[in-house]
Amino acid sequence: MYTVVDLFAGAGGLSLGFQQTQKYDIKVAYENSPYMQETYRKNHPGVDVRDDVCKADYTEIQKKYGKIDIVIGGPPCQGFSNANRQKSHAVSQNNMLVKQYLRAITELQPKAFVMENVSMLRSEVHRFYLDRRDISVIKRYNVPTKETTLGLLDAKLMFEEIKCYIEDAALAESDYWPEDWYAKLNVVYKKAKNLAKMEKALDKHEKVLRKYAASDYDGGDDTPIRTASKAAFEGIMQYYDGVLAAEDIPAVIEPAVMYQRMLGKLKEIRDNDLVVERWDYSNGLSAIIHSYAVYDYLKAILEAEPNGYALNARVLCAADYGAPQKRMRFVMMGIKRSICADVKMPAGSFTSENYRTVRDAISDLSDVAPVDSLEDDTGMTLEEPTEISELGQKLRDSSILRNHMVTRTTEVALERFRAIKQGQNFHSLDESLKTNTYTDVERTQNTIYLRLNYDEPSGTVINVRKSMWIHPEHDRAISVREAARLQTFPDSFVFYGSKDKQYQQVGNAVPPIMAEAIAKKLAQQLNKALADED
């Protein structure tokens, strides 16, 4: 058996798929979330579960467990172009976790590794900003970089002293709000397109916003940013005092919010020591920095000596491997070139003509009423079904059903559920049923209030509680167990933690059936190559 370390293990979907082949022995798993740790431990007894991968001591691990043959895992990787378009942050702290995965490979030097990630990781647009710590690595491995524009402030908000904030970190810091100030006012600003929702946010946070507004800026002359901050909080107070109308609030607070976003990006540039080529003042304020594609970075380092891995990277569809779900994930498999120079991914045995469906996964549970609280999720005894699919038989490996638990449904949500047919979503609703909901109704994703179609694979399972996925037949949410079935977790695999944490663990997981196919293909290649050496 091949010894394995699983990084960013989550609830253990990738580990489960590898273990199901009976060809791998997972020694250590790293997962920082306490809830996921509990789920992993109870479903993978005997595995040494640890928390912070940044503190991993791979020398100690090898002394304790011997040579590690395989590294697997899915490091969170957002990259600025994907995750940060809708956030104020310039740099995602998750970027360092990809480098932690890379550190594990370079220090352990395993025979092979498997990295799983979001499908767009292969894309050229999924990039990291270059910081000074990376310069030597980028040069050593000839990782291609390019100039990238990071916008900090629109032209309409520019002012004469803007350069002072770039040159003087202390000045920028002095005008930078505490995190909670920004968070609360930003909530109000983000609701500006929906007046009723903005007023609700203002009412909800009145106590703390009044407190922040009462704070003054002693210790220095007024600056343009400080003046905008005062105007914003004075406007908030005027609204509470009945002097300023709600519709006037967005214009009053926008400059302050935008200046705080600018200061936040400046702080991140400094804190992360990003390489700024130059500052551009021609159309607002922008930093011209360098960036590199995540895939280029990984490929260059892993293929080069002394690592010397042969690589294969593809976007795989879980439905091709028997999951009742069209989940697209990027998978990179690497094997030491000295062992195998031609790495192959598993071929799927399913096509769009015979994909497994939602019905295959959950129809045998249709008559089993779910519970709606943790206290009631003590396990229910299942009766033999009169009819069950091949997949259902594979997943129904326990006579006791746990996690068949749903979120409580409000009357408003229930009314929407009743109006939505299989395959339809929030956009199918009559306009009268869309009120008092999302800030921008037209931009609501097609996965929101989605009633699953029994006779098709589902879309990508995420946190279906937040997405309000609806059962194909019943006017209720999909249960944790039903979501787990769509991910191909067997019923014997029990999830722990709060209801929302359970939904999240399921949504974050790698479908075990796809992981098993990857693991089988990897073992097949290793076994053949190593046997040929003997």
C-alpha cells in the first residue's frame, strides 16, 4: 500500500475515494476547521488529523511514519482575478495555501501527487500578484509574468494630496478605519440599490453606527479622506434624526467607503510587499504591478529539477465518473519522471447519454421524512426500499440514516417552493414572489431556489442550504444527506457540526466516486512502472 498525506482534507471526500481502492494508507491529514476535523476523524479512524498546514514539519512526519509516497489535497486558491472582483481586498490570503501545498511536495518528494481545485485554475486569468519574496523563485524557474493594473480609486474621487498616501504609510494608517467601522458602513452601501434593504441595514446597525459617528478625529488636521469620513457619519446621524432622506444616503457615504477601499488596498500592497512597477494617476489611481498565472507557477517548479515530476492536468467532470452531478474540477496529477514519464488521467465510463441522475441518487429516500434540528438527528432506521437504483444500492450501505436534516422553511420560502417546477429557479417566479429578497433581483444566480430535476444530474453541489435547493417532488429543501448522496458519500459517512457546517462540508468536498477513479488510475500507473523496475 502507498502511504499518503492529505492536505486541506475537509470532511475527507478525497481521502475516502483513495481508501475505497484499498491501495492507499492515509497516515496524516491536515484540516484547519474544527468541524471538518471532527467529521474526518470519526469517518477515518486511525488517521493522524492535524490542524495548521503552515506549521507542518515534514521531517517529523517521515521520522514517525516513514517515507510518504503520495501527497493529495485541494488547497484553497482564489487568485485575485476571480475572487477579488467583488471584494475590497487586493490580495487573497488563501494564495499562500497553494504555496504550502507546493512546500509539502518539495520537502516530502513523494512518488506522486494529486491536486484538486476549482476548474478555472488552469485558466490564464487565474493569477497571483508578485511579492518580493517570490522574485528569486520566479527568476529561477522562469515563470512568465506580466504587468497588471490594480485599480484603487476612480477619477471622480481623486484629490491633490493623493500621492501623500502612497509615500506616507503613517498618514494612510491614521485615516484607515477600524475593520468593524468599514464592515458596517459597507453593508449599508452595498444595499444602496434596494432602498428598503438599505433602510433595514441602517436600522439594524443603528446603535453601533451612532457610536462610530460620535467618535471624532483628534490628533491631526483634516485631510480629504477624514473630511469624507466625517461627512459620511454626519449623514448617517442626520438620517437617524430625520433630517436626511434615505435615498440621499448612498451619495453621502460613497466617497468615504471608496477611500477606505483604497486605503485597504494600499495596506495590503505594503503588508504583502507587492512589487509595484509604477503608480498611474492618468485615470484615477492605479498600481501597475506584476502577476503570474498560478498554473504556470506550479508547472514550472514541479517539472524542474530537483523535483522532476511529469504532469497531466485536466478539468474533469464528476458525472463522467458516475456522480449524479456535473461538477467541474481541475485535477493535476504528477508522478516522478524517473518512475513514469507519461502520466494519464482516468477515462470516464459515463457520457451524457447515460449520466446518473438525481433520481438515481436520492429517490429511495423520497418517502423518508427529514428532521429539521440537530437534536432530532439521532438516526432513523430505514426499511427496505421497493425500488432502488444501482447507485442507490452503492450509497445505501447503512440501515441507520443520519444527516437527513433540512433547514426550516419560512412561509415566504414555502410559497416560492410551491411555485417552482423541476428545473426552474428563482427567475421563474412571478414578480410578486421576488419582493423582500436579494438586493439585485436580476443578478441573482440561476442556482438560487433551484428545484432539482429528477431525471438529470444536478449542477455543482455547493452549500445547498444557502442556495435554497428544492427537492424534485417535495416542497422542502434538500437535506444534508441528500446533498451528500449527490456528492456520492455513502450513508455510513456521517457529518458533524451545526446544520450549516454540515451543508458546507458536503458542498466543499470532492465526490468520492471521482476521487476513487483518480486513485485507481494513479495506482495502476505506479504499480506497472515500479514492477517494471524490479
